[in-house]
Amino acid sequence: MKKYLRHSLTFSMLATCVMQTHAEWVYSKDGFSIKPTAELTYGMFYSDKSYNNPESETHKYWHEIYAKYGFKSTYDFSNASLYAHLIGISSATMGDGDAGGFTTGHEHKTSVDEWLIGYKNTASDKQDATLDISIGRQKVIIGDGFLVAGDALNLGKGIADELNRGGGYYLAARRSFDFTTVINYTPVAGLNTRWMYLESDNKAQYQPKLWATDWQYTFADNDIGLTYLQITDVDDPANETDRKNLKDIAVRGKTKINEQLGVAAEFVYQDKKHDNENAWYVGVNYTFDQLKYKPTLGYRFSSFSENYDSLFYGNTDAGFGTWFQGEVAGNYAGPFNSNARIHQVSLQASVKENLHLGLLAYKFDTIKKTYENLDGHEVDVFAVWSPTQNINVIPLIGFYKPKNDIYHLGTQVPNDKTNTYGQLILQYLY
């Protein structure tokens, strides 16, 4: 208990410092500006069941917290600007460790989270080409995160000490690639091209080096995207993975058929050393704009072949239900977007300007059941309440029912009964 209090006091002091900095110190003169940036996130979690380890306790209760703090500066001159970011991070996991056994509750770390320098021009006309070049340590997202949503896998000491990134497994505290070069070039209005070189220092990801290009064309209410990604090197002396020279070719599209109905889809062809894999999804959303609160009903089907490598997938600003599918399944129990077909039904509405409610239901089907059978169902109910512009309060309760327990090709301990899962996340963002 004393250890928990010590960590909580440390992060409370950090929060006070960043909020005071926000309120008292912003500098701007002769085209140069520098301002503080702060992000503080705290989560409390409970799971009635455990996963992946038959010797673990049947329930888990843990805390995760991180604080990001630093500065962003810009120097503006004629039709262009230079910019630089320097942001640190402190993170920790406390308590029993997470339900999947990836953390032990004894992780904490302070390090540099982001540093970068960049240049971008400012188009004087919509037809002018725009260019944005940045180099450094930063988070990179491609599309809606189906392939890449930052380097966000934050394992702790649960599997091996050398994989520990310092706590914050569920919150994905550290999301920056170790080194990046990113070029955003818009030659004409509506067409955005990106060229990226990314290096990861994440040992759980085998520290890959990769490059990618992404092209997206937007016209009217339609988006069409094309991505090519290739891993050029990995740190894998034991040959545990066949990621080296892995190539992904992805095509995606999104359209609004009318004011109520929207459709999105993506297909990925994956070329690996020993086989070829694929993944794809199609989703439909319908907004009942004649009803009170204008609720949106959605359905999405996604499929991931038996040995598909899901790489750096993850959630984006779209929130729950992006590509961690199921708060229990997607984070602790599996499947982890491989060897699976997943049905998702969603119902969401903003009942007030600052209060969003949602319900997500999943059905998980394992494609090949020889070594594991992760069939199951999950229902998650959540809210996002923003009492101020900078604060979010996000409660969630989930119910997960696997078909099998850990003794019958599943992962849940100690049985296959329904797991009740809850979490509360508090955020301060500036």
C-alpha cells in the first residue's frame, strides 16, 4: 500500500506541475513560439478471471498511470515553418498486474517519449503543393490503424524482464517509434502521399526496421487508400519469427452512400518468407438522424488468416472498438487479430455535447483450432464524459464468455464461465 501511495503522490505532483505550466507559461515573439504540452492518464482495472497462466490468481486488480510532459515550439517565416518537440514520459503499473499476465504490477520507468524536428510549408492556394518533413522519435499511424497505430505494445515483466517497457500495458503508455523519417506530400488538393522509414526499439516486436508509403485520395464523401509496407530487418537471432522481408500491400476505401449510411473496407495481402497471408474487413454504419440523440448502429466483419502477422495494429482517436477488438479478448484473452473471424455490432450516441455512450458486442471464431480455440462472445458498455475541454472520465464494464478454458485449448483461468471486467480511466489532456 505504501508503494502505491508513493507512486500516486509522484504522479499527482507531476500533474500539478504540468497544469501550472499550462496556465502560467506560453512564450511567443517574432514568429517564434514555445508552449508546454501535457497528458496525464490514470486507469483502475478489475478482471474476475485471469488468462494465459494456469498458476495465476483467478482475479486481478491493478492500476496503470502515465504522464507525458514537455514542449512544442514553432518558428514561422514566409509561407513555411520549422517545428520541434521534446516530450518526456513517466509510467507505472501497480497492483496484481494485468489480467493477461503481461505485467506483474512492479513496472515503472521515466524516459524520453518523443523528440523530433520538422519543416512544413504553408500553401497560399488550395491548388498549391504542400510538404511536411519530420525526423525523430514519434508516433506514426497509417490509415485507421489496421496495420500501424504507433509502436504501442507495452509489455511488462510478466513474460520476460527484457521485454519490459515500463508499465502501462492497457493504456499503451509508450507509442513512439524509436526513430522515424516521415514525409507528407500533397501534390494536388485531395491527394495525400506519405513516405515513412520507421525503426522500433520494442523487443517484444523484435525491433524491426521498416519503410512504408501510403497514398490517400479524398473526393466528395469518399476516401481511397493504398499502402505498401516492407520490413527490412529484425533482431531475431533465434529465428522465432519470419518477419524479415515481410511485405504488406493494402487497399482501403470509405464512402458515405447518403447522410445516414456509410461503408468502409480494407484488404491486406501479406507476403512472408514461408507463406502468404491476408486480412480484411468490411463495416457498415447507419445513423438514425430522425431519432433523439441520433444513434449510430454499426456492423463490421473482419478476417485474419491463420498465420497473419498483425504488426503494429491498434486503436486510434476513434476510440473503443477500433482494432483492439473486445476489451477482454483484444487485450488479454485473444484472439489478437490473427487466425480469427470477428463479428462486431456497435450502438453509439452522444446524449449530451460532453457525454457519449456506447455498446459493443463481439463474436470470435477461430479459423484453425488445432493448437488453440479462442471462440467466444463479449459485450462492452462504456461512456465518455468530458466535464471540461481538457478532462475525460471513461468508465467501462465488459462481459466475456469463452467457449473453452485454458485446459481445453483456451486461455481463461480457471474455467470457461463468464468473466466480469471493469475499468475506469481518467485523463487530462492539453
